Amino acid sequence: MRQDSHHLLSTPEPYLSSTCPHRALLAAVLSLCIPGLGFLYHGQFRHALTTGFVGVGLVGFCWILGLTLGTGAAVFAGLLVVLPWWCLQVYASTFYPTSGFWDTCRRVWREAHDIRYLGGLFFLTGFMDLYIIMANPEYALTLFCTKPAGLAGILAKAQSPTLHLAIGYGFLRLRLWALWLYLVYAGFGLINATVNFACLGYGRIRTVFLVTLLAFTAYVIWRRRCFYQISHPPPRHGLKFS
């Protein structure tokens, strides 16, 4: 019986995470604190050493980026490169034995943890937006070359954290409605960014936002099947999937 490679895992393998959850949890906590420490706890010295060197290299890369391009560039690289890698090695440390990095990547792909990670990012940005709005009451969001004031301005600012949190929750749960909500929100963002470009000209933040939004949207569309699998689970009882 062959299942499509895009379908989610339905039968857990006898790894440490399913046979000894307490040890898996301890390994995850150790790797969360120091990359590779969870592997060292399992006695996987090669994986621990490799993970530690990669972690030092990525942190050093962000540090150099911050010195050359500013703190914003370092934070951006941290969210898109360092943080997902950090989460990946924490997840990998819960499986023992493990075949290494690529085995973990295949698991993440099959179980749609990459989409859940994007949901976590939306949650994070939602709370960051909320903090910025509360810490800077005079902050005004630019919408179609204007900065609404009064009640319209409050509603314009409130929509950002509200939608980010809603999309984040939906992505974490792999809900189909979150996919459509994100696509609508992304379409609005693309139109707004294009109009702002036309009337306000080039801006580094606007450029980074537009490029990132295009990349994220392309990736979410590419992985859209994950949402359909959860909302419409495949039949079981030995049936063959095409």
C-alpha cells in the first residue's frame, strides 16, 4: 500500500518522543537553551558537535549583519534563518535514534510543522504590533498613501495585530479558513504596498516588506495542501490513496 508523500503521518514511529516522553522533553529543553545539548544528552556526540558549530556560525552571522546593516537586518535574519533552525534542532533532539538533519526535515514537511512555524511567527508579530501601538499612541499606519486619524486610524492600526493573531492561530491548527484569510490579507497588503510605492517612492522597509510578503505568499500557496488534509482528512481502513 502506497500513500502519497504529501499526506501527513498517521502512524507514529517508535522513537523516544513516543516511548519515553520525559527524556524527550528534557532533551528538547536542553537544546532550547544550548543548541546540540539535547543530542549530547542522548550520547549523539557527532550530531551535538555539528549542531553546536552551526549554531555559533548562525549567531555570528546575525551579529556581523547587525554591525554592518543595523539591528533591524539582524532581527530579520534571526526570524527567517536562526529561529527556524533553532526550532528544528530542538525538534530533532526529541527523536532517538535519529538519522540527522534531513530525516527531521522530512518529518517537518510531512507533518506540516513548517506551516505551524509560520503560525508562530504570525503570533509573534501580532504581539509585537500590539506592543508598538500601545507604546507609541501617535503611531499612524500608512494606508494607500494616507495616514488615517481618529477612529479610522485606530481601526486601521487594530486590524494588523487582530489579523496576525487570527491567522497565527489558524496556521497552528492548520485550519482551511486561515489559508483564505491569509490570502485575502496578503492581497490587501500587496495592493497597499504597491500604491505606497507609487506615491511615496522607494523605502527600505517597504521594499523588504513587499519582497517578504511575496515570498511568504508563494510558499503558503505551494503548501496549501496541508490545510486541505486537515480539513478533509483522507479515508483510512487500508484504502489506497492516489
